[in-house]
Amino acid sequence: MKNTKLFIIRILLLVFAGSLIACQAPKDKSTGWTSASGEVRPGPKTGKAVLALLSKARQASKKGALSTAESQIERALRIEPRNPALWLYMAKLRLYAAKSKEAINLAKKALALSSIPNKGAANQANYRSLQADCWRVMAHAHQKMGNLKQAKKAQNKAKSLSY
């Protein structure tokens, strides 16, 4: 019984790691929402306190402490509620916690906040990678809920925003 539980936990961690890799944005060398590794990150105007909380959240999620990571992101959101990357991270955490409906709603919130019109071509390219990642999260959540048609639509939208 104990070995079975350990086996299940290991499988869940592997699924979690696979989901994390699958939800990353395409690589982009611009200075904005995407790092050289392709990971979506907060924009250049993100405050130091939020960056520190985000770092703590990442460390906690790597250790499998999703509730701790969520509380760190919630604190960051109280400081910068209009930061779309923070909403996207929260959506990813909810997706990993098997809360697919919440993940979709949070990804939609991040998508809405990242839809900034006429801010220059460079900024729009940076926002495209963040938006593509939002659609990927929605695609994964729909797939987990068995909504394959919606998952395919979201994945196609993500592909159309990727470069």
C-alpha cells in the first residue's frame, strides 16, 4: 500500500514536470515577457518585491509545495494585480493542482490583461508569447476535463500566436 502511494506520487510529479515544460512559451530573445529559456516572466516594470515573491513561488513549486507557491503568487497579485504574468503563473499552479476550471478562468484573466493595443511592435511581440502561453494553459485544462474540441481550438490559437 505504501509503495503504491509512493509510485502514484512519483507519477504525479512526472506529469507535473511534463505539464510545466509543455506550458512554456516559445523562445524569444527580446527583453520583455519571455526569457532566453522560453519561460514567460514578468515584464521589465515588475517591482522587486514581486520578483522576490515569484522566486519563492518557483522554489516552492519545484519542491512540490503548490499551496505555498500559490500563497506567494497571491501575495504578489495583491501588490501588482494588473500583472498578466502573475495571473498566468497562478493559472499554471491551478492546472497542476487539477483545478482545470479555475486554471481556464485565470488564464483568461491573464489574456485579458495582456491585450494591450498599440504599445509598439516590440511590446506586441512580447505580449504575443504571453498570450500564446495563456492559450496553452487553457488547452491543457480543456484536455484534462475531456473537452477535446475546445482543447484543439485553444491549441490552434496558441500556435497562431507563436513564432
